[in-house]
Amino acid sequence: MALTNEHPGEQAAPSPIRLIGIRDTPLSVDEVFAALGDEAAGGISLFVGTVRNHDGGADVDALGYSCHPSAADEMRRVAEKVVAEYPVRALAAVHRVGDLAVGDLAVVVGVSCPHRAEAFAACRKLIDDIKHEVPVWKHQRFSDGTEEWVGAC
């Protein structure tokens, strides 16, 4: 832990942002959940996004995610906004890139807060802002041979 310059000898409070990542390997709900532990938290909220077998009325066979090199930095920026708006004790977010199959985990995010309502609201804000602001793109491949790109932001 870093020491602050303003009060020599005092340790800076640890950041509630415990885990941020863009991964090309399978995601772990257990890893995200473990990062959220905090004795002052009475509520932990997790969101797990998976690859579904359909979109817009078409059958999805597989998809791939790609991202801009700034994606992890943008995810951290989004996390910092959530921490500033809610009483977050701990926050974690990981997003998958590469080729995924139906059923694979695409994104896992979570927060812990003193109370459940805050945890639900902060988690919803976190995933919604990640989907809208972080430069991650989805390339869907459909059963009929067509494909499409979907931008996350």
C-alpha cells in the first residue's frame, strides 16, 4: 500500500476496484466473487453475461469478441464512475475476447455495498455502462450463414 504525502505514516485507503480485465481465456464467476469480499458489505450483486443461442429472431452458432487496446482503461474509467456514485466496498469486472461458443461466459461483473439495494443499483450501472462505453465489439455468426458486427459503444 502506498503512503500518502499529506499525512506521513498513514496508509492510503485501498481502492475498492479489485479486479478489472479483458481476457482471452475462460472467465470465472468464483474469481470475481472472491474479489468482492468485504466485512462492511451486506450485499453482493453479480451479473454474468453468457452467449445465447439466438439474437433478433435468428439462431446464433457462435460469436467472437474483439476490443480496442484502450478497453481495459475504459473499463477502469467506468468502474471509477460507479465507485464515485455508489457506496461501493469492492468492485470487479472482466470481459472475454476471442471466439466463444453458445453458453460461454462473455462478461462477469460484481459489486459489494453496505446494503442490497445499493449493490443491485451499482451492479446494473456497471454492466450498462460497460456495454455502452467500453470499446468491445461482438461478431455474431448465424445458423443461416449470415453474420453481423454489434458495437458495444
